[in-house]
Amino acid sequence: MVTVDYWSISLKDLSETVTLYPLLSAEEKRRSLRFKFPELQQRFILGRGKLRQILGCYLNQNPQDLEFIYGEYGKPFVQNISFNFSHTKELAFCAVTKEISSLNLGIDIEIINRKTDPLALAKRFFDPVEFQYLQSQSLENQLTDFVRFWTAKEAYLKALGTGLQGGLDQVVIALTDQPSFQNSGAQDWTLKMFQPDAHHWGAIAVNTNSCEFRDCGEWIG
Ligand SMILES: CC(C)(COP(=O)(O)OP(=O)(O)OC[C@H]1O[C@@H](n2cnc3c(N)ncnc32)[C@H](O)[C@@H]1OP(=O)(O)O)[C@@H](O)C(=O)NCCC(=O)NCCS
């Protein structure tokens, strides 16, 4: 049985960049300089710095010594551990397990955005069965279920490493009491959905059906 931990990471306190910046690699520091808006730059530093702290803690290594390598579509990997990271504005999450380093693990969190048109987007990007499901829901549920579909699909595509290039319509979700993947190739996968607060939904995808998830709360360094 694999245990996947997931950590909430606050990106609110921008003053923390002072202590976290030195943990970044030279390449990450260069990347941080490419953000046009200072707030985005600072949130990147906070996210990457705290991700380094978490992975360093699991691997018993100094956070600044970790070496990230990147897959074809930009997925970051570190030797001897499986992890994935997701952020929206002031909140980020990291899913991590040391138990199988070759596990495909993906996490996504999204804000419930009241300005989106869930049916129009679902018609364009989702499987027809999912579109029909959303159509049958109340307006309020359409909005939250759209976000739940999206996070589950994106978590799966991030686990594969393709990101959205893999195609949101290639991943099919059943939003039952225990949401699951329905697409071919996902028989052995597990989907975990979680709601950090009233404004967000999150999902974790992992390519094993022998898996438990541990909510580790907020990372405080
Ligand atoms: C991966 C992707 C879905 C992330 O979208 P997003 O809305 O910014 O999502 P999240 O906040 O959930 O995830 C971002 C994090 O996922 C990780 N990540 C990046 N690429 C990834 C990939 N292909 N697969 C899995 N995880 C990835 C990184 O840790 C990243 O954090 P960082 O931006 O601080 O480095 C999206 O960028 C994508 O589809 N990329 C792949 C294809 C592509 O266009 N690549 C262009 C460069 S090769």
C-alpha cells in the first residue's frame, strides 16, 4: 500500500521570499527574474522554496542541494521521490511519496471562478458524457462540478507528465460519491478529491489502486 502525503503551502506572506530565495538554484533564480509582475515572481520563489524544504525533509537533504530534472513537457522530477506541485494565487499544494520513486503522481488545485461559463467550456473541452452530467445539474452545482472535473483531469495529465497537451477530453471522470477515472488505461489509477476551503477544489491522481492519502495540513517549514 502506497501512502501519498499532501501538504498545503501558503503563498500569502511575501516577506518570506527573503529566507527562501537562497534555497533556489541558479536556474530557478534566473527563471524568477523572467516574471513581469513582482507578486508573481515572489509567489514563484515562495512555492519553489517551500517545495524544496518539503522534499529536502523527506529525503533528509539540504533543500538547496536538490537537483530538479524536467520531462519533455516540463514536469519536474527529483531522484528517489515522487511528487507534484500545483498553485493558484495565494495557495499551493504538494503531493509526495517516497515509497515508489517511479510512481506517476499528479496534483491540481483550482479556484472556483464565478466568471466562467461551465457549460460552454465543458462542451468544448470535456467528454460528451461529462457535458451531459453538468447540464443536468443546478447552476450552482454546474460551477463547482466543472471545477472538480477540471482538477481531476488536470491531475491525471500532470501525473502522466503531458500536462494539458494530453487533452482534457482523453480523461473521463465519474463524479460519484467516490469519484473515479473511467477512461481506458486508468483501471489501476486512484483519484482523490479534496476541498481546501470554500473557494478551491483539488485532486490527486496516482497510477496504483493500492493507495491511501494523508492530509498533512499546512507546511510551516
Ligand atoms: C503543466 C500544466 C498543466 C500546469 O498548468 P498550471 O495551470 O500552471 O498548473 P499548476 O499550478 O497546477 O502546475 C504548475 C506546476 O506543475 C509542475 N509542472 C510543470 N509542468 C508539468 C507537467 N508537464 N506535468 C506535471 N507537472 C508539471 C511544476 O511544478 C509547476 O510549478 P512551477 O510553475 O512553479 O514550476 C501546463 O503548464 C501544461 O499543460 N504544460 C505542459 C505543456 C506545455 O505547454 N509546456 C510548455 C513548456 S515545455
